[in-house]
Amino acid sequence: MKYLLYCIACISCLLPQIAFAHVPQYVETNAIAIEDTYAQQVFYGILDNEPHVYTFESKRPFDLSVSLFIPDMVEARTDISAFIQVTSTKVMFSRQLQGNTHTWTPYRESFTNDMYLYGPTFKEFMPIGTYTITVSAPDNLGPYVLVIGGKDPFFLNDSWETFTTLPKIKKHFFHTSTLSAYTNIFGIIAIVLIVFSCGVIWTGWFIYRKIKT
């Protein structure tokens, strides 16, 4: 019985990990090395006079999906583009996702209730190789969201890291209060999970103390 509380606590800590699917990543550098090549990832970046360059390596053929989003605001820039390039022993490939020639469509993210414009997308089965994705604009200014992989680009994961990242997104992308990051479905789900986890831990501790005494 002495391991009961420990086990319950571990299970409770894992609950938020199961509830969501990815961690939104706030980009604060111009060069980003992607370590988990095959996982769904969402990068929030703001161009500041230089393009942002993402690099990763694939050691096997895989389905590559790349999409561009921008926050749906009056000052939204629809001239953001992404250049995909791959080098390998057998093939050289490049593809330009042109924002200024694409018809951007509204997209509502249900968890945080944010509105985006959905831009150009690339989906194709790709070979082994070294990949570079360069996000840029004519003057290299403005916010963007780069989505790599996944069916639902904004299905969240890892509540603790998400809790710390969402306020940055609300502040820098949507120019709203950081508290608004939690006044939505995500905040409600996270609070329920935290309360449930605390209840499980308290119940386990109570039972453990009763048996011990």
C-alpha cells in the first residue's frame, strides 16, 4: 500500500498529457532545428527583418504536411510564404508556398477560440533527406503560424507547456490580455483535469492514511 499514493500521483500527472495532442511552440530565434521529425508541430513566429529557417532530417520516407496560417486581424499580412527544400542522395526537390497568390480562408480554432486565416498547404509523400523550410515575406515582417504534420493543426497537448506558451501567443499574436489564454474551452478542460487530479491524489492519500492507522 505504501506505493499507492505514488502510483496515483503519477497517473494523475499523466492525465493532461493524454487529453491533448501537441505543444504550441513560440519561436524566438531565426534558426530552428526540429528534433521530432514525424510529430505534429505548430510554430508561432514573428518575422523581424529576417526570414525564419526550419531544418530537420528524415531517415525514412514519410508523409510531409506543411501549412501556413496568420492571425485574422485587420493588419494581417497575406504575403507570408514558405519555401520547402530537400536534398538527398537520390533527389533534389523544392516547392514554394506563395502567400500573395493564395486565397486565404477563415479558420476558427475551437480550443482557444482564436481566428486565423488559412493559407497555402503542401502535402506529399517525401523521401529520405535533409529538409529546410524558410518562412519569409517581402520585407520579412509580420506574424505567422507554421504547421508541420497532423490532421488538426491546433489540437493541443502537454498542458503545462501549453499553459506557459498560450499567454505569449495571446499577447504577441492577438494583442489581447494574457489571461484570455484560459477563458476558453482549453482553460475549462485544464482546470477540470487539475481538480480531478487533485481529487484523486487526496482520495488516495486519505485511503492510505486510513489503512495505515
